[in-house]
Amino acid sequence: MKTITPISQSLFMAFLFVCLFSMNSFSQTDFKLSEYVNPDYQWHSLDLDFALTGNNSFDKSVFLDEYNSERTNNSFSGNLNTRYYSVKNSAYYQGSQTCFLNFSANGNGQKDALRGSTPVYENKQKSNAQNLLLGINSTNRFYNNRKRYFEANLLLSGSLNHSKSTIDYISGLKPYPYVYETQNNGNGLSVSIPLLVGTGRIEAVQDARLAVYIFDDLSKSGNLIKTPNNDEILAFSKYITETKNQRFFDSRIRKIAEITAIDSFLTVNGLKAKSDASYYTLLNDNWDNSNGPVRNAGHRFSIGLAPDLRTSFNEISNYHYDTINGSDEQSFTNKDNTRLNSWGLDAVAGYVCEKPINLYWQRTTEISLNYSLFNSNSLAKSYADDILTDEQKVTTNQPNAGIVISQAYGYYPNSRTDIQFGGSAGIDQYWGDSKRNDDPNIFSNQTIINGRLFLGGHYYFSPQLRFTVYISEQYHYSNQTIKETTTDPEQNLKKNIFGSFINAGLTYSFF
């Protein structure tokens, strides 16, 4: 029996997917998406996501020896996710702001018992946890008349977490020593402020593609008086962008206002032929289903510095019960905590080129280089009944440099179908030393090479039913040398990893 290799499977899936795409295509037009420049606009959105789940169960087993076991379990979990997003575009500014706050809590209670003529044992366990995460991601590019810009970004995040678990032995023998309570508390804070200068500009041009979709469908149905020229397509594209970014709080009023505005533009510019059912149906269908995927045009080069600061603290407390020589029960406490502080300074350079080859094909090229300084200090302490028993201090210096190059192509035969394929390759070099307490420094040097080829996309049999496939072939190589002292021999560790990943499936959506 012949074995099908992962590469053969990938080629077969690629062939099948391309065949599916070839079943649906449109005629080519001369309009170039790269000619479109967005007007000034600003968009705001606020998302709230709340979920609450619970579970209760009871299990009882009866054995032949007249013993029976019982287990009762109840649990709950809830989370609240909030996200504010804003994007603004003008001739002199491109930027987006994201603020988020996520809170989650969960609890669990469990009771176990083994009973007979007399209770053998019975215990009760409880646990709960709370996590809070908040942050800000801000991207800001300020342009001059020559498309040169200064970029100042902010990435800020903080976290708090707490968990507690307890066990109570109600009856029966107790397994001394045992932990009757555990608490875990942690917090973290990180901030990065990349400062860059660059040249070039990338515009989102999916609204121009939407304009062509609308004109194409209206032309085929006989709802256009004439074929629009390039200037009319560009004017319609800008009108779509301005219309889509108006602010409404009622989605139904938004839809009425948007379709009315699009109809008004086509009428005023002498493009509308008639107003039958197909005209409004096609407008509505394109407005709902032809907004994506996102297409970009332009190129951008930047260079700059990205300082980074991080701090975190975590403490675990274990509360024990034990006996000494059969005497009364006594309580003991063990605590372990770790404080980690680190800083980094990255010198970065990057180039991005988004090229709409035509209405159906897109090419994306990315190159990034970095040289980074990194230093971290961690201090771990152990306590027994508040008496310090151990302390470990580790200092690490690890500068590194790397380069990543990627090339990808996208194929968009219609508004509901897309395919992307391409590859990337990168190399990273790490070197440095680490020191634990007063031990000698440990020197290390590591080279990492990564490569990837991928193919993926979606094919919609209908608006509800879509076929999704993603295929990836990956390669990872690393070579690390470690030397503890100048007289010790080097330790060398090499890895070669090849991996294949295939994911395909059908999804049906109810809406």
C-alpha cells in the first residue's frame, strides 16, 4: 500500500482549491485599485461581550461490598470583554487607537464521599479565580506633503490575577501532611514606545473594489445607463468611504441612510437606468457582502527605535497541616515569589509593499530587520513561616539580531472568495550571558533559521456554506552553544524540525 506524503496531500489540496476558484470569475477591467486615495474619515466602535456559564452534577456509584461513593460538583464562569476602536485617516495623519478591558472569574465546588455502615471519608474542595487585563494600543503616523512621516506608537498593558483553592476533610483519616489552602497572586505591566521615521504611504482600497463590484452587477442587470469611466469609479469610491464612516447608533437607520445615499449618487451623476427590484437587491447584496476582504495599495519604509519595559510579580502561598510525633495538628506556611524586571531597546527597519496587480490579484512583500539589546533581572525567594529559606538572583544579557523576508500573493475572483499563498524566511542570532547569584557567568550563542510555505483561503458555495483550507510546510533549524567557564568545554545542541500542517473543513452559518 502506497503512503501519501504530506507534500503530496498539500499539492492535492492546492489543486482542488484552485479548481474550485476557477468555477467563478469575472471579466477583467482596466481600473487600477492603486489609483484610489481615501478621503478624510474617522470611525469609532465600542464592543461589549458578556458571557456566563454554569454547571451542576451529581454522581453516585454502589459497590457489591455495600459501599457507595458520591460526588457533587458545581461550577460557574463569567467574562466581560470590552473594546473601543477608533481609526482616522487624512492627508496628514493615519492612525488607530484600541483600548480594551477584559475581566473573567470562575469558581468550582466539589464534594466527595465514600460511605458504608460508617463513613470512610468525606471531603469538600473549593476553588475560584479572577483575572483582569487592560491595555492600550496606539499607532500614529504624521505626514508632510512629500509622504514622509514621523511615527509614534504606544503599546501598554497591565494584568492582575488571583486564585484560591481549599480542601476540607470533614471525616475519615487525613493524609498528613496535606495542603489545605493554596493562593496565587500576580500582576504585570509592560510598555513599549516605538519611535520611527519613514517614507511612503499605504491606503486601504477595498472601497474602490466595492465600487467596481456594484457597477459590474448593475451593468449586467441593465440598471446602468452607461459604463462608468475611471474618474466616475474613483468619485464613487470616495463617496462610499464617506458614507460608510458616518456615525449611527441604530443599524436599521444606518442601512436605510446608506442605501439611500448610494442611490442618490447614481441618480445625480446620471448613471442609474431604472429602479426595479433587481436594482435595490443588488445594491443591498453588495453593500452587505462585498465590503471585504481588505485590499491595500502602496509601500512604506521606516527606521527607528523601540524601547520596551516589563515588570511582573507572582507569589504562591501553600498552607499545610501536619502532626509531629502523633501530637496535635499544626499549621505551616510556605511561600514562593518571583519578581522579574526587564528592558529592551530595538533598532528596527522595515519595508512593506502592497501591490494590487489587478482587480483579482494582490502581491504583498515585507522585509524587517532588527538589532536588539535585552536585559532581565529576576529575584526568586522562598519562605517557611515568614522566614527566608532561599534566594535566587538571575541576571541575563542577551543582545540579538534578525531579518525576516516574506512574499505572499492573494487571489480574489469575487467578493466572497479568496486564496492566499506565499512563503517567508528568517534568521535570528542570539548571544550573551547569564549569571545566577555568585556562580560563574554562563555564555551562550544561538542561531535560529525558520522557513515557511503556505496556501489558504475560502470558497463560498453559498453565503451560508463555505469551504476553508490552510496548508503549511515549515522548517526550523537551531544551533546553540553553551559555555559555563573559560576552561569548560562547549556544549552544543542542534535541532532540525520539518512540519506539515493541513486544515480543511466546511462551515455552515445560520443568519
